[in-house]
Amino acid sequence: MVRRYSVAMARSVAFAGLAIAGLLGGLLLVVALAPVFVGLVFTHMPVVEGTRFLPRLARRLSGRWSTVDIPDPYRPAPEPVRPEADGWYRDGDQLFKHGWWPNYQKRFTWIGEDPATWRDHLWMLANGIVGTVLGLLPVAALGYGLFGLIAPWQPFGIAWYAGVPLGFAPLIGLALMVLGVLSAPRLLTAQGKWNRLLLKVRRERGAKSRPRVWLGDRLRTIGYGAAVAAFGVLGFLLFLANLIVFVVSQFTGMQPLVWPPLVEASRTLPNLARARVKELLGEEIADPYLPEPPLPRPRPDGKFQAARHLYRTAGPVIRHERWKWVMTDRATWRDLAWMLLNTVVSLLPFLPAVLACIGTFGWVVPWFWEPLLAYFFDKAPKPGYTLTDLLLPKATLLGPLPGVFELVFGVLLTVLAFVITPRLLLIYAKWNKYLLAPTQAALLAKRVQTLTESRAEASDAQAAELRRIERDLHDGAQARLVAMGLKLGAAEVLIDRDPAAAKALVAQVREVSSVALRELRDLVRGIHPPVLAERGLVDAVRALALDSALDVEVTGSLPGRPEAPVESAAYFGVSEVLANATKHAEANHLAIHLEHDGERLRIVATDDGRGGADPVNGSGLRGIERRFATFDGTFTVDSPVGGPTKVIMELPCALSSPKTSTSSETV
Amino acid sequence: MRVVLAEDLYLLRDGLTHLLQAHGFEIVAAVESGPELQHALTEHRPDVAVVDVRLPPTFTDEGLQAALSARREVPGLPVLVLSQHVEQLYARELLADGTGAIGYLLKDRVFNADQFVDAVRRVAGGGTVMDPEVISKLLASNARDEPLGKLTEREREVLEQMAEGRSNAAIAQRLFISEGAIGKHTASIFTKLGLAPSDDDNRRVLAVLAYLNGTAPH
């Protein structure tokens, strides 16, 4: 009993100590963070890592002492950068001789992007006060109460309980002591809960659900609208910059040099606005810009041609091409129009914030505030200022009006702001979409480019495939058939003279024919697996699963069969995924699910491997991606380091009439 | 011994007919399409059917489907399936009913007439004959599965031979060990796979099934 309370008090004091240490750490962090803003990044990260033990300790102690469990919220540390095959370390598009700098940058990004880092900062600073107060309260009450007991004797000549009759002081002191002791465990729990408030795992951004409170929701919307209005100002500035550069470069002949880069850089702003529209309307706005011009190829004489000029190097041609590219892209001009017009239109989403501010701070607050000011600070209060007089007519901007009008008008303005804000934002978003979305022509141009690329890749792949088949046949079955013919010829000669030798030769021929057949079988399997032709995709995937060394589970079914090329692409996609899971992912289990939603075939493969797969690095995966692109299909790999790897293959296709189902349901 | 033969390529059908007749089989029907096969199987009730997987009219797995549906009607009807390629998937479907008398071979195996005829006889006699290629694929994919993982290297070899349809004597000859030792190995395999002592032939089929499924038999 006594022990419980004394332990609680001691722990509270320890928490207070931790809070003070945290405050010092927090101040150190502030000092260490400052140089980052002038580009010196060497101080912040080590201090963050060095001070993390404080919030960590707080979490651990909250769990142990306050029985408030707080799991560590930190994102896992990044894996150290490993040297590439040539011994250099790669960070983005930069190569480094030594690993420490890319590693430092990686950790810097990790620390900076983790929201827990910033909550730790906040905790250190805020807990410096809150935690100290909470922690010291019981001890302080006990101590002060103790002085109450001896207050009648006025120790140290200090009136500890000034204003209290001396006889009561011991009573109050006793009460304080009891209160201090009894409150200690409660305050310890409070300490833990307070820590949890700041130090717990939060849902990552993006997973946040929409707030359900209407008022909070609308308030946020108003704030959002005000923030969005910044696009107007920024757009106007950018428009001016573009205009000046355009005009000046036009007269100095520097346009191809400076104008295209500026246009490209300027696209950042409309792109940001597009992302906002996506947030507001929930629909993606496709990239409206024409695809970049390809790099120029030299003429047979080695020169590069731009219009009627020939150049020795590609530079001028590239600049010319890019100039033509931005000039002919209608999206460029639509962007500029948006920048200019949006200056005015962006006032729309800003309006609610203005209304709410005017209503609240211009009308409602003064209605309370002025009489109060007058009451407290006017040495000679005007006789009119009593509570009932709030309702009397007053001089306002709109002439003399009843006093209550101020209140009603202010409230009405604020409410109006709250009511119209979503509508205004919607109008704003639609206006943005009108100018920022790609035009029909831009969409078509994009489509043509995609089709051209995928067609070229498909025909390349097909040619390569045919070459491979030709080579395999030439080196394999064809050669074996020649050998068989030779051996049979020899056997023909020998058959009368040396029947035993002839027999041996015929046996050899049989052997060779077996080998030739096996090779043909493998070749056929690579072109179009027989089981796929015989049974369709699902059973073919089942057959793949059976042959795999992994534990593969195949679920789902298709109501019919896709067209043969699509089926084949899907099959080889799954085959590649299986091979990768076996070879690279160190997976044991792979789940494959197939379905068709009426428009597209969807195959999802999930393994339990170590992740980190990147289609860019796998030539096989790249090949499959290309093959899928021919059918407008997508091949998405989601493979965080540490796993699991999830591959989603989607192929738009129709299904032919259902075939009788197979007898096999289980694998 | 009465045989129904289904093969769409004339040359191969003719060749098989001669081969089987030469070895004392009676060909009661040699057909070239799925529906004909279905009809012949139910009408003639042969001692063994030799069936190609891919047959007209769809050129998919007509032969296999016809064989499976005939075996549903006549349980235990001996069928030897021939194919240009072997799939574990098909092997499992053929073995699924657990009645034995099933063979599944690559067409290449026809080259060795003696072995092929032997296989036909074993299937007709209720045995199970799986192509070595099926077996080797299984070995590759089921290497670490329970309970087969409990078998010793030698026992796996014996089981592999068993799956190819060989008798204890034939296995002994192949592995160069005594028939008695093979008997011990098979007994040990049965115990490890949890097969109660009963009709020995049935247990052999079940063991092979377990082997093919990579799991314990029920």
C-alpha cells in the first residue's frame, strides 16, 4: 500500500527528469535543425538519431510504469547502399566512390520523411513543460503540505500560507499531502496517456479517413480553399515570368535556348494543380502534354538537319525540336491561359476564408469585445455599456442598426462561408479541369505514340522469337534428322555384311530420334505450351504451379477463354513471375489468383519472399511488360524491401463462349 | 487381350495396331476421334485402352476427357494414355479415382516395343505406369514436402520405380539389390506413408498416389 504510492511518486519524479532531459534534447534539436535551412545537412540527422533514445525511453517507461503500451512508430531503417558490380555506389543518377555519402543521404531522407521524427521533436519540447508539471505535482503537493504542518511556526521566516488563518494551515497542508500521495498513481497514468498522445503510431498519410465532424471538416475545407488560392498568385507570377522571357527572347533570338526549358519547368505548377483536382474531384487528370520529341538522327553524311539548316552537332537540332515541341503543344498555351485567368478565379475558393474571418473577427468578436474592453479599461465607463445595452442601436458600417444585428450578421456571414465552401471548391476544381485536362487531340496524339511504340516493340519481339525458333530448329531437330539419315545410310550398307553393327546403328538412330523429339517438345513448350492449347489459362497455370519447386496455390476461374495471344501473354507472364519468385525472392509460397471482371483479365500473384524486385533490373520482367503493352495490358510489381512481392497483371480482353469446365478443381 | 486404340495420326495408329497385334493383342477398335473413342469404350469394354490425349474434333484434350468419363462409368477400366508431352496436372487427374489400372506415357516410349508392350500388359493387369519424365518432375518439385521427406534416398528410388509400375522383382533387378531388401524397403515406405497392411497391390497404388500428390494418402 505505502510502497505502491511511494513507488508511484518516485516514478513521477523520474518522468519529470526525463521531461527535462527531453526539453534539453529538443532545444539541441532546434539548434541542430537551423543549419539545414542554409544547406548544412550534417548536424540534424546525428542529433535526431542521438536523441531518439529519449522518446524511446518514455515509451518503454509508459508501458512499464503507467501500463500504457506505446509501440515504436518509426519506419524501418533503410538498407545500406551496396556497391554495384563495378565497385561504385549509386544514388539516383549519381555514382560515388565511397558509400558513406549515399548512405548518409538515405538516412537523412528516412529520418526527415518519418512523421514520427517530428512528433518526437514536438514531444520533447511540449513534454518539457507538461511532463515536468505532471511529474512534480505529487511531490510538490507533499512538500508544500509539509510546510503547511509547520506553518504556524513560520519556519525560515517565510509566510508559506499567506492569507490563510494560521490554525487552518496544518489542516490544508495535511489535505494537500494526502491529495499528493493519493494522486500519484493517477498522475502516473496520465503521464503515460499524455506520452501516448504524441508518441504512438499514427496512420500514415493517405490512409487517413475523412473526418466525420461536419464543423471540423468544413473548417479544414475553408483552410484548404485558402491554400489553393495560392495557385492564383503563383500562377500570375509565373505567367509574368513566361511573358517577359518570351518577349525578350523573341527579340534577342534566344528563344529556342531559354523558352522551352522555362515552359517545362513551369509545368510543375499546373501539374500540382492537377493533383489538387484529383483530390477534389476524385478523378485523375491525364498528363496533357505531347510526348517529348525523339533524339535526332544524323543524315547519311553525319550532319544533323533542322528545317533547312544542317548542323555538325545534334545540339541545335535538339533545341529546335524542343522549341517546336513546346510551341505546337496546345497544352502549353492552355497552361499559360490558366495561369493568367486563375489569378482571378482562385479568389473563389479563397472567398469562404475571407467571409468567415470578416464575420467572426469583424462582427461577432467585437460585439463581445468592445463592451468588455470598455468595462475593464475605460476609466470612466460610458453609462450605456451594460449587458442589456448590447441590443441598443449602434453605428455600424451600414449605418445605425440594432446592436444585435452585429452578432446576427457576423454569424450569418460565417455560416454562409461554411455552407458555400465545398460548392466553391467544386466549381474551382471543374474550372481547373476545363483548362488543365488534355484535349481530345492531345489524347489521340498520346495514344498514337503509345501504339507506335508498342507495335515496334511487339514486332521486334516477334522477330527475335522467330530467330530463336529458327536457331533452335537448325541446331536441334534438323541436325538430329541429318544424323539419323547418315546413320540409317550406314546401317543400310552394313545390314548384310555385319548385321550386329547395323543393329547397333539402328539402336543409335532410335536414341537420336528420342533426343530430337525431346528438343522439339521443349521448343513447342516455349512457343505455345500444349497444356495451354488443350486446357486454357487456368489449367495451364495449375500445370505450371505443379512443376514449380515452390508451394503454389492457384485460385479463381475464368468463365471462358481469352483470345489466344492474350492467353499466351498471360501464361508467360505468370511463368516469369514464378521463375523470379523461385530464383530471386527466396519465397516459399506463392498465391496466384485469376479473374475476369467482364472487361479485363486480372492475375494477382503474391509471394512471401524478401521483396525488393524491380522490373527495371529484370530483363525477363521487362520483356513481359513489353508483351503486355501490346495488348494495352499492365504489369505492376509492388515489392517493398522485406517483402512480400505482389505482381498484378491486367489485360483487357473479351472471353469466348464458355468451354466445358475441366474435371480438376484441386491442385 | 482386347484393346481399343485411339490415335488420330494414321501412320502411328497403323504402327501401333501392328505392334500390338504382333505381340498377341486383339485390336477390337482403332478410332481417330473423341466421340468415336467414347462410343468404342462403352460398347466394347476392352481389357485395355490405348489413348492419345489430343484428338479431333477440338484437338484439345478430347482423348483424356473420353478416358476419364469412361472410367467414371466403368471404374477401373484400364487406360494407357499417350501424349507428345506429359503434365503432372493430367497425371493427377488420371490417378484421382485411386482405382489404378492407369498408364501415362510419352509417345516416344513406343520406340522401345518391348517396354511399351510390357507397360500395356501391366496397365491391363491393374498396375500403374507413369512416364519417367512425370516422375522426375515430381522429384524436382516435391523434394522437401512431407511426408515424402521422411523417406530415405533408397526408399525414394524404390517408390520411383514402383510409380513406373514395376514389381518388386523388377525393381530388385534394376537397383541391383535383393528382392528381400526391396520387400523391406516397400514395407518401410508403407509404414512411413501410414498405409495399413491390406491388399498389397492396392497399397502400391496408394503409395504411388501419395508420391504423386506429395501428401499423405487418406
